[in-house]
Amino acid sequence: MAVMLCACGFQLRGAINLSDDIAPVYLEQGTLFELGREVRGLLATNKIEVVDKESRSKSTLVLVRESRERRVLSVDGSGRAREYLLTYRVNFVIKIKQSAEVSDSLSISRSLLFDPEAVLAVTNESEILYKDMQRDIARLMLLKLQALSAKRAAENAGPVQPATNIDQ
């Protein structure tokens, strides 16, 4: 089993690493407190310093806007909604000093079965799904930050010089 996992390219997620050009990070969350708390917690878990002033940072993650949407996916024979599609969308900007800023948005959707006999339970389940999507979005934002970090580190390293043989 282990050989098959290695052969297919499976790899554990591991920690998020940022180059010295990116870390420390300033998080500008505006009114998005819950998402900001989630991102800040993930940064701390990955031992990435978050500073309290933008002037002390090398990059800034700006949480611009979040939105929650719910639309009907299916209805029963009498026309009542039986299944909903919940969508959580976040717009954000990554600013790296001496570099152009990157605006991006992420969106995640989950389906929710509606039971008219348990309306309160469905409401609680939708909140749990939104929290789960929020966690996933926070992880995806940090992965985007890591990808920018790796790209920037590769650009700063410059082209690799081929080895030459001097023994002639």
C-alpha cells in the first residue's frame, strides 16, 4: 500500500512555508473578524509571524469582502425546496513590498438537504457548513500566499548556471 501511495505522487500536506521576502505578514481584515481569526490561527500554526503594523511587514493580506449565497437545487412534488446549494465567496488582495499586488477571489460550494420536519437542525447544519467552508477558504488563501512566495523565491534566485568541467 505504501509503495502504491508513493508511486501515485501522494504526499502529506505538511506545513506552509513562506520565503523571507514574504514573512512577516500583516493581516488587514476589516469587518471580516471570523475569517481573519481563522487565517491568523493558521498562520500561527505554521509558525508564520503576523505583525500588528503594516510598516513592520514584508507582505499584506487584505480580506476585502465575503458573501454567502443559498440557492435551490431541487424541489419535491409540491414545489417545496428539498436541497440547497450553499456558496461561500471571499475576495482578497495580497500585497508584497516591491511587487505588484494580486487581487483574487475564492469560492466554495456545498449542498444541504432540507428536512421540513427539522428546520432548526437544518439551520444549525448550514452554519456548520459555512464555518467549514470558511476554514477551507483560509487554507486556500495561505496556499496562494505560499505559491506567490515560491514564485518570488525562484525569481530572486535567478537562472541556474550549468556546471563546467575544468579538468582539461
